[in-house]
Amino acid sequence: MALDKTIIPPSEATEIAQAGFDFVNDLLPFAQMFPMKSNEGDWTVTWTPNLPVVKTRAMQRRALDAEVPHVKSTEVSAEKHTGLLPLSGMGHITEREVTKASKQKSATDYVHDKAEKLFEQMGREAAVTLELERIQAMMDATIKIKEGDDRASELVTYSFGRPTNQQNVVPTVKWSDPKADVFADLKKWVKLMRTARGRAPHAVLTTSAVIDALTANEQMRTAFSKVDLEHSPVRLFRTDVENILREKFQLTDIRYIDELYESLSLDNNFEMNVDTNTLIPDSTFILFPSYNDDSLGFTADGPTAEGQDAEFELGKNVNKGLVAYMMHHYAPANYDLWVNGTALPVLQDAVSTFKAKVL
């Protein structure tokens, strides 16, 4: 088995795989909450959660010529770090495929074209893996990763420390009931976030089912009409609900996750091989500061062994991102295609998130 640089050199293969990854990653909704961030070639990702406020003492006075005690350090550090796990895929072109293909085109042309498709496919699959892990991070404030596919594979768990009173909270009256006191719920939840030293929320990730339920909420209807319930519309539009949440709670960026995934399929002809409705139930309502905020969450983009090996001739200024290359077997004649990377979504500021189950 030998590294093959003649059909598709590693630099070209890497470019193809990375392009497949970037195309899909740019479309995926949770990539907007966990943007890619270079780990600067480090195998260990480090982050600092929201720290408790340290009270500042008043400085002492002293008499002339008198000494005072040394000041005690009040520095607080809660830095967290963990190693990155490989994210890898392998494709294969068999001896039979190469033999059959040589009847239509040269074996080299066939292998090149087939390898190109496989490299792009594996790049896309890497983006899907990270999206599923980002969903875990935002939904549960943990990520559970199996190191392999078999039953004996070890389960690795990353926990980001969302307070228990900010996780899977159920309102006293669910929002599917028109009489639910939505405003009181939101005021209470924002106060809990701020008490935990979280930042004020301005973004919402929810579902169309939640907002549709709020269009019939009595409190929303009177807030919209500014008259009594009897003279208020029976049902509002979604935009009316959004405007009320914006005016009363400064929730300026509200997105429906079910419609975002539906748009992927309808507008971009892309669909993940997983039921996102199971991963993100209709009752989901998540508060957080903003989208595309790497101080809230990010996806650490780490190094690879190949990225720093001169034999692969990748020319990376920073060792990050995917690498891809072909291995040629001679007895029998076939090819393995390898895509490798290290990356991990990190919910850095979990106290600035709040997840409720409102229906």
C-alpha cells in the first residue's frame, strides 16, 4: 500500500473534501450557533465558561509612615480543556470496478472521477456529523460521541454545564393552552439566566408549532390589539407574535428550526439522513444572546498528523481542516480513499442559554 500522488494528489483531494464540507456546513442551521474557529494547530481545545463575579474590596487607608497588608489576589480561572477526537471516513474503489470501467474509459480517468465524488461525499458527511453534535450541545448542553461503530466502542461525553434550572423547563401552564401566561414565563426565565451571570437573550430557536400556538394566546392577542379580549383578533399572524416578543423582551432574531431544515431540502436539494424532528421536538424553545457568536459557542477546527507531514505536500499555513488522499494497493489492485480531521463543537457560555419544553 502506498500514497498515490498521480491520480489525485493529496492537495487536490483535500481541496475537494474541504469544499464538500464547506458547502454543507454553510447551509446547516446549527453552524450559525457554533461557527468554525481555528484551534491554531493545537490538539487540545480550550475555553473559558462564564465566570462568577469577584467582589472588589475597598483599598485601605493608612497613617503616614505606616505599612498595610499585602493585597490578596482575586483572580478567578475556570478554564476548561479537552482533547480533540478524529473525524474520519474511508472510501474504496475495488479491483472489479477498475476492470469494468476500463471498457468505457481509461482506468486512471475512472478512478479519478470516482475518487473525486467520494472525497466530496465524505466532506459533506463530516459536516453532518458536526451538525448532529451541535444539536446535542444546544439541546442538552452535552455531546456524547462513540469512538467507532461497534457495541464495544467507548462512549465519550463532553459536558458544558448548563444550570439544571435552565434545562428542559416546563411552564406551569403549557403554551398550547391559550390562557398560558407567556410573559410571566419569559420574565422568570430571563431573570434566572441573569442571576446565573448569563448574558441577556436576544435570539430564539424554536419551531413553527410553538409560534403557531402563541398566535391564539389570549395574552398575545390583547397585547397586539391593545383592547380587551372580546375585541381582539381570534388569531394573530406569526409576524405579530414575533413583533410582540421583540418589543416586550428584545428577542430580535427568532428562527424556526423545522422550517430551516425544510428549506435545506426544498431550496438546496440537501437532506440529512436523520429525523431532525426526533432530535428537536416541536415543544422546543431556546433563548440565547445571538447567532454567529463564538463567545457563546464555536466548533474548534483542529489539526491532523497528515497536515504537518511534508510528504503530503499540503502547504497549510495553519494545521486545521480536513485532509484527504488516496492509497494504492497493488496485490490486488485497488484504492482506499481517506478523509481525516479533528473538530469539536463547544458550548462555551452555557449559562447564557435557556431551554424550555413549552407545548
